[in-house]
Amino acid sequence: MSQKASLSPYSGVFFDLDGTLADTAPDLVVATNQLLIARNLPPKPYEVLRPCASAGARGLIGGAFGIDTDHPDFISLRDEFFTYYEKALLVNSTLFEGIDHLLDKLDSEKLPWGIVTNKGERFTNPLTELMGLRQRAASTVSGDTTPYSKPHPEPILHAAKVANIDPTKSIYVGDDIRDVIAGKAAGMKTVAAAYGYCGCEEPPETWGADFLVNHPLELLEIIFPSRE
């Protein structure tokens, strides 16, 4: 049975990975631009592709080439992108400022936390190992761990089950509207991470999340509200 932190109304906290716990856009954008360079096309500015990182390969390839998943070239571009990215997962990626302190606080209060990402296991597992996250997380669920990916709630529900945590007493944090949709469908309170990539469309204020934060450390006020 999981221990509940005495200072928190929640039994667990779950996070998206890219754009929420980790700033992985630098390495994702490099892999995307390698696709363009290989085709004698000019690379896109980092600022242009960064917001698209919240949608993974689909978003980045769309941002670089202006195509969607129905385009006949998408699959080959995606597979080539995966090859580039897998070779350089952790060159310039890092945890967002404040995440270390936040996770230390969760650990010190014995409040379990987990990771739920749409990233494939072939990338999630080595990346979270190298960043020292997987060893600490109560559960780590990737986009292909279950038959579904976000915005379907199943990955979040699976993460809660593995961690032995009641999802209705938990909170989910993410930087994409799909995170809010999935978290709500799983019965969790939701937090929009406005400091993340936040997609290429609706602003986070419009996602319908229960909370919105502009810095990871603002999560402390939500997870451990003052009892004064």
C-alpha cells in the first residue's frame, strides 16, 4: 500500500515527460533538422520547432515539412527521425529548472510520482535511466506500453495501477492539451505546464485544466497547499 504524504491532499503525482519534466526539445529539434539537411533543405530555427515537440515526431515533422500523418512520406520520415534521435537522446536535453527540487520534495514527503509519456519505450527507458528518473519513479508508462496513447486515459490509469495509487486522488501534469484530456478522463486533477512546449494551437489557458503553472516550482503550492 502506498504511503500518503501528510502535507498533501493527493496520493500521487504523475507527469508527462517531454516539455514537462525534461526539456528534450534541443535534441528533438536537431534530429528533425537532420531530416531537412539530408534533403538539401535549410534547417528550421529552434524557436519555430520547439512548440511542436509536445506532439513528438508527428508535430516536429509537421512543423518541418508541413505534412500530416496521412502524407505518403510521413512513415519514412518518422522512421528516419527515430534513427537520428535514438543516436543522440541526451546531448543537450536536461531537466527543467526546479524539477530536481520538486522531485526531491515529493520523495522526502514519501509522495509517489510517475511518468506517463507518448514517447515510445525504446526512447523513454534509456532517456529516463540516463536522467536518473526511472530509478525513482513509482511507474513509467510510454506511448506503446498499453494499446493506447494519450489522450486516451488508459496509459495514466495503468501508471496509477502499477504505482498502487488511486487515480481519483492523484494529479497529472502536462504541457499539451492531450495531457489535460487524458488526465481528466482518468479522474485526476490536471495541471497545464505553461512553461513547456504547449503545442502549436490552443494556448494552455483554454485547455480546461484545474491548475496552470508557469514554473515547475509553482507545483509545490498545488501539491502541498498551505493549511494555515
